[in-house]
Amino acid sequence: MTKVAIIGGTGLTSIKGLEITGREIVQTPFGEPSGPLVRGNLAGQQVYFLPRHGAAHTIPPHKINYRANIWALKETGVEQVIAVNAVGGIREDMQPGKLIVPDQVIDYTVSRTNTFFEDGLKQVVHIDFTEPFCESLRQNIIQVAESVSIDVIKEGTYAATQGPRLETAAEVNRLENDGCHLVGMTCMPEAALAREQELCYASISVVANLAAGRGEEELTMEKIEKNLNDGMERVRQLLEAVIPSLD
Ligand code: HPA
């Protein structure tokens, strides 16, 4: 059975080495996922792939149906989910092109539906989210990266912002004062919903740009996408090495 899913972010709407064997349209009680789930073989393992912004990259972060995406993946029977997220780097070592496996999150998103546990409950549910990412999957990614000499930063606190606009320089200063090291728009509520569904979820975050106010240059989509290309090539290599190591 397919045990692993990859959720692709900006810069990863398809995976080069993925031999596609089918596409599954899944209906969920929460509406439609970002698109059909792509089933295929990557490095000899069956995986599901779902680009969270849609195949043509048209769904902005605040419009993603995170519940439908996680529900659909859960329905396939996968147990582990590797999310790929484009981010801005706040800490000095988080330069464009770097890969990070974050270990913490602060959620600054607003007005996103962020739970499965709200209607028709027999009892109120509060999940434990002390460690927002699945530590065994995180360690797996880190160890495999080391073994194939792909440089990854092993920890970091991900600030999840609402978007779709990028932050102001003052907002980034506040995020840094709060203890955040990288900033992106897609990790929440995705990570929390995955935990609610008891999926083992970890992120490979790719630095697309220095966070607002940290570099000299104006932040444009063109520059962000260009920086991402290089990082995503290494993400693909890392995924191809990690997937066979998961059981
Ligand atoms: N901020 C928020 N999300 C992002 C950024 C950023 O600087 N870069 C890529 N996604």
C-alpha cells in the first residue's frame, strides 16, 4: 500500500522523477482538494503527490482547502506526509536556496478553517501540538540528507502568516522577536489538520527570498520563483533519497 504523500508548494507543482500511474479525484465532506491526487512511483516506491496550489499554481495560500487536501490524503491510506513549503528567510543562515526541516511553528493565520473537530462532536477535542511536526519523519529526512550530502538546516521556527501579501519589514522584526526563523503562508493549518488525522507530517521548507526588510532588493514573484528553482532541484533529489528509506 502507498504509505507516503508529498504535498508540493510553490515551485513544485510536479515531480520530475515521478512515474505517474494514475490520477484520483477524491470528494470529501469538506469540498474539493486542490486537484486530483497524482499516484505514481518515485525511486521505486508508490507515492501520492498533491500540489497544494493546484496543478497550474492558481490557488493562493488563504484559499487552499486544507481540510479537503488532508482528508483526501488520509482516505488513500497514507501514513506519512512530506510537505514542501516555500518560505522567506529571517535568521541569517536562512539564505535563498537553503533547505530547512523546521521543528516549531507559530501560527499567525486568521480566518482559515483550522480544525476537523467543530461540528457534531460527542465531546470537545484538543490535540496535543507541543511538537507540531512528526519527529521520526523529521529525523529521517535529516539523516538521509546527510547521507547524500544535501545541506539542510535541522531546526527552525516557522511563522505561518495569512498572506497573500508578503510581510512588512516591521512585521518581520516582530516575527524575529517572537522567535521565528523562517516565514511562509502554507504550513498552517495544514500541519495541525494532519495531526488531527493522525498523519505523520513534516516540512521541507525552501528559502525563496530573504524576508521583507532583510535584503536590499524589492521582492518580486519573478525573483522568488528563480531562487526557488535551484532549491527545488535539491528537494527533488532529497525526496528521491528519502522516499525509499520510509517504511
Ligand atoms: N513570506 C511569506 N511567505 C513566503 C515568503 C515570505 O517572504 N517567501 C515565500 N513564501
